[in-house]
Amino acid sequence: MAKHRQQPAIRTLDELFKAEPDRLSRLSFELSGIYFDWSKTHLDAGILGSFADRAEQMGFAEARAALFSGAIVNPSEQRSATRLAERGSGSPEDVELATARRERMRALVDAIEAGAFGDVTGVLHIGIGGSVLGPALLTDSLGRRSGSFNVRFLSNIDGAAFDEAVKPLDPPTTLVVVASKTFSTLETLANLTAARTWLAEAGVADPDGRVIGITARPEAALEQGIDDTRILQFAEGVGGRYSLWGSVGLTAALALGWEQFQALVEGAAEMDRHFLQSPVAENVPLIAAFADRLYAEQLECQTRAVFAYDERLRLLPPYLQQLEMESNGKSVTKDGARVQQPTAPVTWGGTGTDAQHAVFQLLHQGTVLVPVEFVAVREAEDEQDPEHHRLLLLNAFAQSAALMHGRGSEDSQRSYAGNRPSATILLDRLDPRSLGALLAFYEHRTFANAILLGINPFDQFGVELGKEIARELADGTDEGNLDSSTRALIERARI
């Protein structure tokens, strides 16, 4: 990959705050019950102007309009990206179809709640990737107090994961929800077979009657023995990592209740309108993308860390890993040419304050520069002394200050260089509306990065090769083409 050209010197964070008295007001934004603070990044007026010019040159406005109109924005697969239709944006045909499918989903939720499936105490949600990460994040973040159903998520083909998932569930009163775009994914189908066996061995007379399929290819679900009255469809133009807003969100809708699920979608639609209508200087996802490009390209940061200072958001970092790295982890442009700059950095993270005692040593004193993102919630909903939450938030804010300012010392072991960037996202409350807006923010930020890079964020061919080889190995059709190392591993494992 070609080395990017030398950039002018970038001022330190302390220098930027001294030179720009209005810096905080220009780089902090409030919308949908969320406060975004990008002032502790190295963005300045000149850098913002340069990136704004680049956005114009890369056709950002046109690409955004195409996304919101339902035009083809995934050229490699000749598809539109229709997740926005689930939130009311897109071509009239896409919105009408998404609305009809949502009504069918709501009817199924109502039927389950009304007892059409008998007594239901638990839900086993089977899928992998976005078919699990999104619903799991929603349920873990917002469903802890509802208690309507015991919801368990299963993605790994490891039998230990299956055993752990079903351990607290009662087979006769459990629904099995299987989410798969193609209904051909090896791990998902293996776990579906195991779930049917688990139900049958527990004495359930009609295991198939407890299974609901969610897919973009209903004919494939029918071939797996799922009745068409229990199949919910979503569009081919919705990738798994963008699928929680529609039928794949069934489990979350059951756990949260329909009104709460609808509020989640409406919160995302608020962020959609902001992204579509706001000028560059006030467009929060686009400004975040400018910062991402600055650190990846000019400061050569290969990773970006996200720390959720709220236990309810503990699944946010793995959710963002798939969203960002599967979308923008590319090495060619949408036209197939090699890219000339770094694309997606590695997204990683954890929860505060646990991470402070594990990885923050490197963030403060290591030789690797890592942009950090803090995500916190102003209001707590736990039953503990409010001092717990106060100290949690103070820790988050103190870490961002320490990263920026550092502290000198004659003892080099105790010296902190500072000038390390961070951004902070502070939600007023963690409720469906604000979480919907937050997740939509990350979606649009990912899209904005892709446009600045000239890549296609909607295909994911990179996940296919390993799966194809695993399938060939399982079928015994590729052993003659194996390298000696892989052949030895298979022989040593006696498989």
C-alpha cells in the first residue's frame, strides 16, 4: 500500500484549547438526548476544512442521497442498502414493504403474548454475527428489568456454548428463534438441529412447532422444515450487521415490548434526519468520521478503543467491531482498485472501570497511540447508592482529562506524556430512543468513513473464504489441496 504524503505538523491538544476559546462549543453537539464531545481530538479548523473539501470531492452528498433514496449503493452485489426503510427512509416501495413486514412481525409478537404458542417462559435466539450481536445488545442493554422472558443467545458452534445457552431454559415453554439471512450458515443450521434434538429429548411432541425462522430467503427456511406461518422475512438489501431494526429484532421486541422496540426505531430515525439534513460543520457522524480518518491516515493509528462506562452497554464494543470492521475492513475501492490509505482501524474495547485496571497502562504510557472513545450514561437505574454511579462517571471523565493533559515527573517511570486523544458520548438516559439514535450514529459514521475512502461498506466477501474451506473440509472435498500444517492439525485433532 502506498505511503500517504507527509502532513503538516498537528498541534497538541493543550495548544488547541489555548488557541481556540470556542473549541468546546464548536466540537460538542447535543441531539436525541445524547451529548457528543469531540473537542479532545486533534481536529482543528484547518483539518476540518480539508476533510470537508475531501468529502465534496468524494461525492459525499450524492452518496448520502443515494443511500436515503434506496438507490444502488452496493455496486459489487448490485443492491441498495435498505435498512433505512425500516426507519421510514428509502424508496416508497422499500418503505411500504418494510412496513408490511413490520406489521407481520408485530402480529407474531401479539400472538405469542396472547398465548398462541402456549405458555412461553424463554426464548433461545440462534444466529451468528449481526443476527445475534444486535438483538443481544438491545436485550442486554434495555431488557434487564422487563423479565417477560428468559432470553438466551447462541451463535458459537462449540457444543459448550449450546449447553450453557439452554441450561436455564425449560424446553416445553421455550421458543427457538433462528435468524439467518441465507438460512445456509453452517453454525446456525448445526445449532438449529441441536435445538430440535434438545426439545425432542425433553418430550416436546412437535419441536418444529416451537421454531420461528427469520431470513431474507424464506424458501430456504421452508426447506429446513419451518412452517411458512412462522417465517418472518427481511430484505436482501439488509446486511446482518444492520438487521436489528426489522424482523431480526423479534427477540428484542419480545423482551422489551412492542412500544419500546418502536421507540428504538424512532430514535434511529431522528439520527437519520440529522445525518441527512445537517451541514458539514454540524453533522456529528461526519465529524466523527473526519477524526477517524485523521488518526488512521495522518497519525497512523491502527486501532480505536471504545469503553462503555455503563455495564448495560458491555456488548457495545463487540457490536461495533462487526459493524466497523466488516463494513470498512477493505483493501480495494468500490471500483476494485487498491486503496492508497489505511481503511478501518481495529475496533476494540471493554467496560469501565474494569478496563482501567487492565489496558489503560498502554493507553497512558505505551508507545502506541490509540484514540479512545468513552460512552457513558448520566442517569443510573440501579438500586445501589448513587455514589456508585457518581464515581463511575468521574472515572470516565478523569481518564479523558488524564489522556489529554498527562503529567510530567522527574521520575520517567511516573511521567505521562499526555496529548492522547479521546471523544466522549454521554447519554442522558439509556432508553430505547437514545440507544436507537446512538446505534444509528455509529452506522452513519461507518458509512461516512467509507465514502471518504471510496470503498463499498455493504459487501463482506472477506468472511467467505474460511467458511468455504471449512465446508469443503467437512464434506471431505478439499483434503488433497491442504498444506502440510493444516493437514497435521486435522490429524492431530483426530477429526
